[in-house]
Amino acid sequence: METIDVRGLSCPSPVLEVKQAMDRGVKSLKVLADCGTATENVTRFARNANYSVDVKTFDDGTTEFTLQAQ
Amino acid sequence: MVRKLAYWPIVAGVIFGVAAPVLAKFGNPGNMGMCAACFLRDISGALGFHGAAIVQYIRPEIIGLILGAFVSSFLFKEFKPRAGSAPLARFFLGVFAMIGALVFLGCPWRMFLRLSAGDWTALAGLGGLIVGILMGIYFFKKGFSLGRNRPAHPLVGYIMPLFGVVLLALLLWGMYGEATPVKFSTKGPGSMYAPLFISLGVGLLLGFVFQKSRFCTIAAVRDTVLLKETHILQGLVAFVLLAFITNMLLGQFHAGFEKQPIAHNDALWNFLGMVLSGLALTLVGGCPGRQLVLSGEGDSDAGVFIMGLLVGAGVAHNFALASSPAGIGANAPFMVFAGLIFCIILGVFAKERR
């Protein structure tokens, strides 16, 4: 599984990196994000692209997504 | 592309679309119920950073936007002090975004407000904004990035909200105090303003809903093109539609190219000014209003960008770059091209090191 760390990147880079991974044909990927906007954007984009979204939140403010193509 | 209605962006767009023309009715300048660039320019003048006597006032709307976003981010646990993503590059993107906006005479917000009131001179600006955003998208696709920020000490995140409070104190000093160093216009657009507490209240409300909704004119276009996502665009459409209806109801809709309030009809420079602004804003990640909101939720780099806008306003008026209803400033063409070159070089070469 590929991991993409988008923590600290400003928009639209977080969701763009996820999109580019999907465009490369990656079917399952882990995404680490740390701001509310990126978190929402990644979730929305992945759902629209037909990926399942599994969310885990950590104490340091990091959100970990597991995205899986349906 | 509209898979699902975007609740918060539409709520934000509706409130904004009604509030902005109403603020103009209450006394703000024509088609300028709300303008992040113009209002920061007025603040810059009020603090003495430029000497254009007709555009000096500490706009409570700006204070409200920062503080409203601060409160909202606290309530929703999204206040995150962060800093360190190419601050000086962001500063100069702010300088040039302001210069472009003052050649056109408005930030993207005001451009849409001008259109919603029938000011067709803003059409060239809309074309320019879209071209600027498309250029920015091209750079992002090629790997452009200003690099990562890092979590910062909470105090760093409090600086911009505190700056808002200081501005409020200076505003009250300028309004009610004596021997004040704050400059307020006695004529011109700077002398036209809605009652202080209405402006402040609307600013707070908008800061709150913009933080919650991520409302942003740049993201509206950018996400639609780049991601085929209309989430934020739906908010922008609601904003323009409601502003149009409200302007109609208030008798503020006057269609045409001539005699539009605080606007000129030089299509080429309306276009190029907005290309510069649109490109700089896309590279930095959002429109000036959005950056004000981010600065309120702890994003120190957005705060640096706002400082760039304030300085850019000073530069624009001190070096004859800003337009007036009579036309563009004498040195505007040179500076617009210099700004475009700066943005293009940054767009081509700034990439994240891995």
C-alpha cells in the first residue's frame, strides 16, 4: 500500500497528490493529513472517485485515511 | 458534476450575497459592500503606509473576518497554529496580488459584486481571473509547491487575531479619541462606510461561516477545473445570484460599461490586472478573503500574505500603480509585467524537495 503524507501542504496540493496517485492506478493508499480543509477535501474527492474511506485520528492532530478502490 | 448540494458553501454564499449589497446600502462605497483588497488598502492608508487621502479607513469588516474565523476555528477544534511555508515568497505574492487587484479595482469578491450590480467593465476582470487561475493550475500540475508548514507554538497562531484586536483599538481611537495618528478620509471612498457595529457584526458573521464552509473564489474555479469538484463553486454561484437579487431589490443594479462606481473601462488592464492577481492568489492557495480567514485560524503564513497585501497597497499608491475611475496609474503596466514574471518564475521553479 502506498502512503502519501500531505501534512503541512497548502491547498490544493493535498487532494491533488491523492488524485495523481489514483490517476497512476493506485488502488489502495494511505493518506496522512493534518488540517480540516485537506481532510474534508480528501474524503469528498475519494468518495466521488469511488474509493472507500476509512478514517483514524491521532492525538497529534494527524488524520490517517485508508482509501480503497471499490 | 453536481453530485450533492454543498450545504455550508451555499449557506455562506447566500449570507454573503445578501450582506454585501446591504452594507453598500448602509454606507459602504458603491459595489464595494465587501472587498478584501480595497478594505486592506484603506487600512494601509489609515495607518499611514500610503498617502492617498481618499482611501483611508480602518474597515471593521476585515477585523470581523479575522476574529470570526478565530472563534469558529476554536469552536470546531480547527484552530491550528502553523508556520514556515515559504513566508517571504507568500509576502511578495501578497504584494503583487494587491497591485493586480488595484489595477482592476477590486479583489475577486468585489469583481463578482460589480458583475452582480451590472458593472460590465468587470467582465474583462472575470476573464483575467480565470486565465490567472488556469496558469496557476498548470504550475500545480507540473509540481509547484511552496513547501510544507509546521505546527507552531500557540502564541504564533494568536498574532493575527491579536492584530485584529489592535486594529479595532486603533479604529476606536481614530473615531472617538483625540490626537490620533490614525488617518480617516474626509472625502472619497474612504469616507463612505456603514455604521461601525453593523460592519463589525457582518464581518464576524462572515468570518465564522467562511471558516466553516472554506468559501473561496479561487478554490471555486480551481477545484472545478482541477478536480471536477463543484463543492465550493456552488457557494460562489449562490453568492453571485443572491447579490444580484439583493442589488435589484435595493435599486443598486445599473447595467452598462459607463459611469460604474469606482471602476474604469480599460478592458486590457482590467484583464491583465486580474491575470496577475488570479495567478498570485492561486499560487498562494486562495483569495484574499480566504487568506484572512486562514490567518484567523492560526495559519501564520496566511498572516504573512496579509502583511504583503498591506505593503502592496502602500506600493501601489506610492508608485502610481493603482487605478482610479479616470484610468490606470502611470507605472501600472511595468509593474503588472514585473509581477507576472515573478509569479511565473516562482510557478516554474518552486517545487517541494523530497
